[in-house]
Amino acid sequence: MQKQAQTEKKIILVGNPNVGKSVVFNTMTGSYTTVSNYPGTSVEVSRGQCLIAGENYQVLDTPGMYSMLPITEEERVARRILLEESPHIVVHVIDARNLERMLPMTLQLIEAGLPVVLLINIMDEAERIGMQIDIPLLQEKLQIPVVGGAIGRAKRGLWELRDAIRDFSGNKATFLYATDLEKDVQEISSLMEGDYILNKRSLVLMLLQRDEEIAQRVQDREGDRYESVENAVNDTVFDRRVDLHLRISLERKRICKGLLDGVITQQENNQPAFAERFSDWTMNPWTGIPLLLIVLYLGLYQFVGGFGAGTIVDFLEGSIFEEYLNPWVIGLCNQYIPWYWLNELLVGEYGLFTLGVRYAVAIILPIVGTFFIAFAVIEDSGYFPRLAMLVDRVFKKIGLNGRAVIPMVLGFGCDTMATVVTRTLESTRERVIATLLLALAIPCSAQMGVILGLLSGVPGSLLVWMVSMVGVFLLVGLLAAQVVPGERPMFYMEIPPMRLPQFQNVMIKTLTRMQWYFMEIFPLFMIASVLLWAGKLSGALQWLVEAFNPVMQVLGLPNEASAAFIFGFFRRDFGAAGLYDLQTQGLLDPVQLTVAAVTLTLFVPCVAQFLVMQKERGWRTALAIFFIVTGMAFAVGWSLNKFLLLTGLLA
Amino acid sequence: MKCTFCEHELTPEMLREKGCGSCIGGCRKIHCPYCGQENPVVSELLEKFIKSDKHISKKGNSA
């Protein structure tokens, strides 16, 4: 059986996940298939047999891959199969609806010298949304067999695919990149003398994109000659001084655009045309910025600030806790617990129930809940990648690029997890700048919700807070971009289609995130309550509050505000909830409220965020950020207080 | 499951990968290897609920 398998010609199915590869595999092979882990990995590969024109073929269904440059284990296995299994035919299965996004991989397979047959699958769905694809024209342009099909129940295109495999006579096409890139590729490939399954041109392109597995394979084949190849690759990367991965991706995109010219026809007055137009508006600064402001106004200000932090918190905190739960629990404890220390621990000023549970359930939970709903709606619509493209230009001025939208947006959920996500940014420079900006000027959801709820009742206060936050974010970003040394990588991403958010998706994401958040914050709120209780009984808290009092006076705030700042170091949202208490007790006038909100938002990262900063960036950077943020927060708070008192803006 | 930012497919193998270990009660997120987005992992309880909900609606339709 093993011997027979070795002599059989192999058909390898490759393509993105969810394009119908497995359906094609099952249709071609029938029920006699085996599934096993690819040697040395935990990735499963299916193998089966099929008979075409009297000849037996072994068919392999590979894991989903997006490109010949692998990122995941599945993609590495899929590419290894192409490199090691000597395919007779490689069937690249793509989704007709996403032809433009998937065709670059067809080009990669062709330039690798592989015997490619292109199967444009899911044609029925594409036609249903008004797309017409000129298959003969695309075949003529690509110079490889192209089959259109819908290999599902109808098995449309299956016989054409079998015919294309039977009649395959080789792949002759070459698609050239820009002259300078081609010259580099030619120079390096001329140094390579080993035998390879893939085309040398393709290998050089992968070497230029720093593909370590390919580098190892080339080293094995070239032996002593490898040093000259490596030097040539390094010299080219150094000489070009551009992100070659981006450059090559853009070249491929340019070629694909030319190949698809006249191939796809989209019927007018069809729904996707509006989605595409809307998608363009979100990325154009003239229309994108007003749209962003609308999203922020409706999503954050009205829904999170107004409904979450206003209506729901008023109901839970003002009615349920203050009128019913608190009096009942306090009464019970007073009646049955004679010990002062235990009474204080449970229902005292910083009690587990009266502070910890009340903050976590009545104040923070409704706010993060509404924030997560708004976040999931925006996320499910596909707006965030467009936001990344929109802010890319501004972010470049502050030493970042559109990729940093992910940690920044996540920071509005929780700054601690967003700090972890900064590790996905390409350069150390970007990671440091993003960590600094997250610690300084990005409020977390609960903090922002409470602040929106508090400030929206004071005319002008919210505007001052927003201008201060955006101003500090841009100013510190601009300064950091000048001071922090390092590379300036470019940003490029495929934009997924825009769509209407699905109710079920939104609810699943919201509930999942709420569960996660509640599991995270509830124990921390309890721990913070216990620490504050211990501090109160030991006198340490009073000492700390008194130490903060002069700072509060400099900021023009009442001494009672010290507690909110101390809370804020445990958790940002804990501090915001402290501010909520001060405001409901009528201790702050509009100027004080605004100054306290701005200072508290900018104020030091919470304990968890600081620990993550230390873990991700090291002690030196974490401490530097801590002192910069603390200094900046009080400097801005002091300046704002003087400015507001001098101008009488919020008086 | 698809990444909510870049829409790359997140495979069961990625879901099985262990998290950093810093979250109380275990990891409930998955980082997309393509863009870094943090995607929430649906809890087993919620997943069971969704499945039973689908099952009920299918039965309802067939009736």
C-alpha cells in the first residue's frame, strides 16, 4: 500500500480556510479516506484516492493557508506538503466572492513553479449577489487552467476540474514585479546552484521576506555557497530600506488588479455596491472623521455614558443598592455581628459589600456591559479595520501606524490586556510609544463610562475633558515619536467586507466578554476593599490620604478626593467609581469635577497594568512610564485648574 | 471562528493553545496570529446554550 502510494501521482488541494476544500476533497475521493497527523505535528491531513481517465491519483486535503509565507502551524504544514510531496497537480481552491483577496496566493503558487489548476468555487453564491466572472478571460490572462464551480450538492464544475487535471500540460506563466525588485531577485538567485522543488525566484522572494524555514532549506542545499546568498539577501534588505514584505505584497496586488480587469462584472443596484461605497466613506478622512464622531457620539456618549452610566447605574446603585440591599445587609450585620472589625470588613466604609460588591455590580458592571455591546456591534460590522486605515496617517505622526489601532481600541476595554497586545506591534519603538499612550491617555471602559456619565450632566465639562485627552494623547505621542529611537514600519492590511452586525454574534461576544471581565474584576475589587479596610484600621490609609492632601489642594480639589486617587491605583475603574461617590455627595463643583476627571484619567496606570508593563517592557521602561504619567497627570490637572479659574469657563 | 478584526480563520488548534496564565480562572481569549486582535473564546456553558437553542429552533422549524 505504501509503495503504491509512493508511485501514485498526487493532487494537492490548497487554499484559505472555508473555501470548500474539504467538500471538493470528499467529492473527488468518495468515502475511502484516511485522516492522520502530519509527521512531527498535531495538524491533521486527509488523504484519499481518485480515478481520473483510468489513472489513479492520491488526493491530499491540506490545512487552510492564506499565503506561501506561513504564520501559523497549519500554514507551515500546508507549505511543507507542497515542498515535500512532489505534487503532480496543485488545485488552488478559492472563493468566487473573494477573488481579489485570494488571487495573490495563486500568483505565489504560479511563481513557485507549481503545477497549478485554479478552482473558483462557490460560484452560485457569487452569482446570487450579482457577480459575473469571465472564466475564459481569467484563464487566458493567468495561463493556467481555471475552472468555475460550486462543488456542493450540485457538484457543478467537478467534471471540468477532472478534465483540467487530466489535460494539464505545465505552467508557463511568469508575472514580473518592478524592475529593481526583479534585478535583486535575479542577482540572488544566480548565486543558488542547488536543486529545488520550488522555483528559485520564489525562494528568493521568501528569503527577502525573512522566511527562516526557507533559509534553512536553502542553507542545507547550498552548503558552503549559502554564506554568499545570505550576504546578498542582507545587502538587498539593507540597501532597499523598505519593508520588503509590504513592497512584494503591493506588487502582487498591482498584478492581480491588472489580471482581474474586465474579469469581474458586478450588477448595478445591488446591495454590495452600497456596502462598498459605505466602506470607502469610512476610510476617506473627509467622510470618515464625521462618521467616527457619529459612532463615538451614539456608541459611547449616548449608549455607554447616557444609558449605561446614567439610567442603569441610577437604577441599580440609587434604587436597588441604596434603598433595598444596603440597608438590609447593614441591618443584618449590625444585628448579628458584634465585632467592630468584622462589621467594618463587611459593611463599613470600605466594606466588602458596601464598597466592593456595590462598585463591581452596581456601578462598573452596567457600564462595561453597555460598552461591550457597543464594541461588539462596531466590531461585527467590520468597522475597526477601516478605522485602522483612517487613523494610519495621524498615527504615523506619533510614531505608530494603523496596526496600533488594535491595542488602542482594546485599551478602551481594559488597558492591562491592551498593554499585552502591544507585543504584536512590529518594532520596539512602537511598543514603547503605545504602552506609554495606553498608560497615560486611554481610559478603560468602566472609567470612561463613569466619567461620561458624570460629565455629561455639566455643560462644557465633557468637551474640556475630551479636548484635554486628545490634546495630551497627540502631544505626548508627537514628543515620544521624536525622542524614542527605532524603525518606522509601514502598515498594510486586507480589508474584510463590511456587513450588518448579527444579533447572535453581538450577544455571544458581549456575554463572553462580560463573563471574563466579571471574573477578573470581582476578586480584585474584593482584594482592594480588604486592603483599604486594613489601611483604615491600621491608620495607614489616613496617613496616605493626608500625604495626598497637599497635592489635592494644589489641584484645587477637596481633601476627600485623595481617596479616589488612591482607589485609582488599585484599578482605574475603582478610582472612577470613587469619583462617582464624591459627585453624588455634592463635594465637587463643575471646575473641580472636570479637573479631577482629567487628572484621574491621566493618573498612574493601575497595579495590574503596571505589572504587565514591567513584564512586557522591563523595569526601566515601566518605571520611566510610571513617573512620566504621574508627572504629566498632575501638571495637566494643575494647568487646567488655573486655566478654568482664570477664564471662568465652567463657572 | 473568525478573527473579529482581520477575519482570518481561527482554528481549533489555536483555541487549544494555552494562554499566558495571568488571568484568574484561566484564559478566555485568543490572540489572532495574523493581526494580534484579542478574540473572546465562548465559554462551554454558553456554547451548550447556543447549541441547544439551535437544536430547539430546528425542531420547531421541522414541526
